[in-house]
Amino acid sequence: GNCCDLSHSVLAMARLSGIPGRYFHAQCQYSDGVYGHVVSQLFVDGEWVMADASNNGNSFGTVTFTSYTGLHYYEELPF
């Protein structure tokens, strides 16, 4: 699946486990360009932590994009 599909899966599993989650949507800068991207964020130990399952270079709390613009947070995706 794409980043939206994977974020849906991560958030569904987290929410079923009682972990609050939201969607992070932005134009993200990668080494090869800027792309629209959706990432799950989970509320753990009092802070929002990135949980991006779309790239093998990511780990819990760490993502491969270097910067972002046009940030939006969503409880549910409007698209």
C-alpha cells in the first residue's frame, strides 16, 4: 500500500490498543525531491511520536525526510 494505507493500518492497531493517534500530512523533503506524505503519529509518554511504516529506513520516532511544509494534523483523513 501507499503511505495513506500504511498510516490507516498503524493507527487502527494503535487505537485498538488504547494508544491515541493522528495523521500528519505535509509536503516532505527527501534526498530526491519533495512529495506529499502521510505519517501516523502516536501519543506515547506525553508526546506525539512519528510512526512511519512506509520506508525501511524509518524507525519508531525517526523518519527519513529532512524537512516539511504545509503541515496538517487530522483525526481522520479528508481525502
